[in-house]
Amino acid sequence: MPALQAQPSARVDVLIVGAGYTGLSAALTTARGGRSTLVVDAEDPGYGCSSRNGGQISTSVKPSLEKLAAKFGLERARGIRAEGANALRWIGEFVAREGLDCDFRRAGRFHAAHTPGHYEELTRDAEKLRQQEGIESFAVPRSEQRRQLGTDAYFGGVVFSAHCSLHPGKFHRELLRLAIGAGVEVVGQCRVGAITRSGKGFRVETAKGVVEARDVIVATNGYTTALTPWLQRRVIPIGSYIIATEELPEATIDELFPGDRIASDTCKVVYYYRASPDRRRVLFGGRVSASETTALAGAARLRRDMCRIFPQLENVALSHAWSGTVAYSFDELAHTGVQDGIHFAMGYCGSGVSMAPYLGMRAGQKVLGLSEGQTAFDGLPFPTRPLYRGKPWFLPAAVAWYRWKDQRQFRKALRMT
């Protein structure tokens, strides 16, 4: 890891809270734009989900064009949906331009249907995406499924050809290297206790001293706290859990992932998985329980689900288990903007590998006063719910319901085959 600063400077142009993808990308942009920039993190840089995710990259925006058009009008809806494609394209260009060592691959995603009805819905939606948004895909019936994924647990699926993957830890390390190389101060174990207005800027109280800053960017996503209560009320922290198998024979990986696709499914409590970048292990992730638990406790549940999909792994041991916290929003959209003079970008809804650094870059451009920093997410309502203060008391019941519904649908589909 590149060397970090032990203490923050007392005065900077830009102070960024959070040293994940969003914060480091914003910092790189402002530093290269000539602003003295400091990034602080309550933990070590990369402690959060930026280094502990599945490394899968899609077009990021979850609501459909029709749903967005009903809320915001067709033109705005097209702009919002386009930002997902923009982020996907941007990260590929960014990795290539900067020469990042992060195992980036345009592998394509196999999105699997857990019932025949979901397969029909998937193929209809994929055709709409091709016609309305130019998103490349092709349908794979169950009879041809094993050409994409070595399992009979699904009922076909759709391959999205442009989706990508990378090594999340390596990508974070490379972002950190670029930021420090551009002159950014990065200070870990430096929790922020308060942000207050001070003249034309801000007074930021940290665990390692007070910093005066002209501009502040909050880039905390799933780790947003009462430091920024307005933001905390608008993002839902959700734990996502991942396991890795022991090293496997090449023939096993070739059987399970013949096209080296990344994979996900249509379950409401979604699973996502892939071969590791070196094609020696299976990485398998998802939500493991109604309430939060430890990575170790969640590993057994994930392993059962993995072996249901891949019975070939029944006698395979696990080597690693980890978890990270993502942030959902109530409208399933990412959000970026300015609140009380503080810039922010967050709420990536589990699709932050490209969207987080992309919107971090845009936030940095806004601080620099550049018109290209504007996005289709700017100015959108950022909803919350009555009585919500950042602790998702409603989540266990919702996850339990959706998990029961997924399993019921799957069992019913199997009985009908």
C-alpha cells in the first residue's frame, strides 16, 4: 500500500470524508485540478466495501425506463438510465488510460432465471433494453444453459455482453496510488467528529486535529453516520457477504464457468458469483440472513446456497469469508448533490464498483466548478421515510419475506419440470 500521511494539514482546499472508491476518485479529480486535497477515513483506507465487494460491474441503474419515466418524464428517465451506461464505459476507459493493475475484464454477465416465468420476463425485458437503450444481450434457454454456467438449478437466462469484472482490492489500491501520486493527503484512523460552517468554508473536527477546508465532500455510502444526519436518514446500510472456495482443479472451474462469465440471478435476495480472476477459486456472494451477522457465521449459509446451485462443490472447503456494507436508497437510485453546502455522492444500491468512482469523479468536477460535473442524478428528490434514522428496523422482515418467496417460487418451478 502507498505510504499514508500520519497527520492532516490544518488547512486545505478540499476535505473528503471516506477513502473508498467515491472519495479517492473525487480526490484524484480535485488534486489534478490544482486543489490541495485531504482524504480522511475513520478506518484504514479501503476498510469498507470498496475492497470487500464482488468486483462485478453492470449498468448500475436498477429502476426500468418505464418506472423512471412515470416519475420524472421520459427525457429525464433516459438521462438517468444513460448514466449507468456512462459509468460502465467510463471505468473501462479509466482503467485503460491509467494503466491500472486490477484484473479488469469485459467478461459479460449471465443473469439467471430462478423460474420459467422469470426467464420469460427476462427475455422480454432484454429485448426492450436492446430496442430502447441499445444494451447488448442475448437469451440463453435452459437447454443451452451449461454453455454459460455449469448448473441445472436455473431455467435459462440472459447474457449482458458489456458487463465487466475486476479485482476490487487491487482497484482500490490503484486508486489510492493515483491519488497519492497526484498530491492527495490520505489519513487513516482519522474519524470526523463534526463539520461546521466557518466563514466561506468549513471547520472539520477530526480525531487527529481540526482542519479548515473550503469545500467538503462526504463519500461514506454504506458507512454513513450521524455526522451527516440528513444523509444518514436517506441511505439503508445492508451487509453483503462473500465466500471463496479453496483452490480448485482447472477442469472444475472450466465446467462451472465455461464462458468465464460473472453471474447473478433473478431472486429478490440475489446471489452473485464468479471465478476468481486467476480462475482458481469460486467467489460466491449474497445476503445470508434477515438480520446482520458475521462473515464467519454467514459462510455456512452461503456455502449451502452455493452447493445447491453447484452440487459439484459439495465436498469443497472454503478458504475465505468476508463482508462489506452497501447502501441502498428508498428509490433504488444513486444520489449526488449538495446539502447544507456539503457535496455528497452515495446510495449505489449494490452496483457501486463503477458508479462510485464515476460519481466521485463528477463530484470532484463540481467542486472545481466544471460544467461536466453535472449528472442526471442532480436535483432528484432524495427520499426518506417517517421515523427512519439510519437503522433499518424494517429490513429483517423484508429479507425474510423475500427469501421465503424466492424459495417457494423455486421449489414450485422444480416440481413442474
